[in-house]
Amino acid sequence: MLKSRRLALASFIGAATAATALLSPHTAMAAGPAPIPTSADISALRPQQLELLQSNTPQTISVNPQTGKVLSVVEGGIVTPAISQHNICSSGDFCYKSGQTPYADQGFYGSAGTKTGSWPYRSYFNTGNYTGTACWTYQGSSPCSGPWGPNKYVTFNGALVTGTKVTLY
């Protein structure tokens, strides 16, 4: 009985030690760069890209969606656009103005990026402090403006459109 308790306790301590080592962030850091998976087709990469792929440097790996072949490796992560939107137009915002109550104005601000949506009854847009593009639908067509620089007011000749996209550059 005593021997089986010792064995059970030793097994528990051993399992707990192994689990702690596996979950420890320090263990993962000390392991070095992860190896390139043997199943990865990296034949399209240049020597500099292979070197980067084998490093711990943050990187973005582009693959062929059909085959999984690695097409490129670049330093850095994917940049997520930081464009923001709210239902008011603050000073300096790229603003899609409502032409009908109770629909709110839509203000866009922040850094470069694109927001899509459906903002009905827009009467004009103002680029504010930004260079940007607006898209809309009207009577079956879906045009976009060219990028307009800061402080431009673009009207729809008295018509109301449905805004669909804003891009800040």
C-alpha cells in the first residue's frame, strides 16, 4: 500500500514538473527558432528569405492558397488598418454627411485603411484633414471618387446616395 502511494505521488510530481516545463514561457524562448516544417515547399524563396524564415524576427509568410507553396517571406507582421469610425463628424474627420433625419453623419478618422458599410441617404462627403476616397451606390451603379486631398467637399448634385466604403490614405 505504501509502495503504491509513493509510486502514485512520484508519477504526479513527474507529470506536474513536465507540464510546468511545457507551459513555461521561458522554456519556449530558450528553444530558439522553430524549424521550417518539412512539409513546407520553400523552393520559390531566395536565400535572404530563407535566412529570414529561419530567424526569430517577426515575419509575414505568403503562401499559394491552392497549393500551400511558400511564395514570399517579409519582415514584420501584417499591418492592420487603424481607420476608425463614429456616428458624428468631428472637426478634421472625413465625413459622409446624412441628407435625411434620423440617419447620422458618419465620421472617419485615424490612420490609413478602409471601412465598408451601408450608410443610406448621404448628401455629400467632406475629406476633412485627410486624403481619401468614397464609394456609393445610386440607381444601380456603384462608383467611387478618385482620392481627393484634404478639405474637399463633394456633392451628389442634389441626389441622395448610399455610401458603401471610405478609404483614408
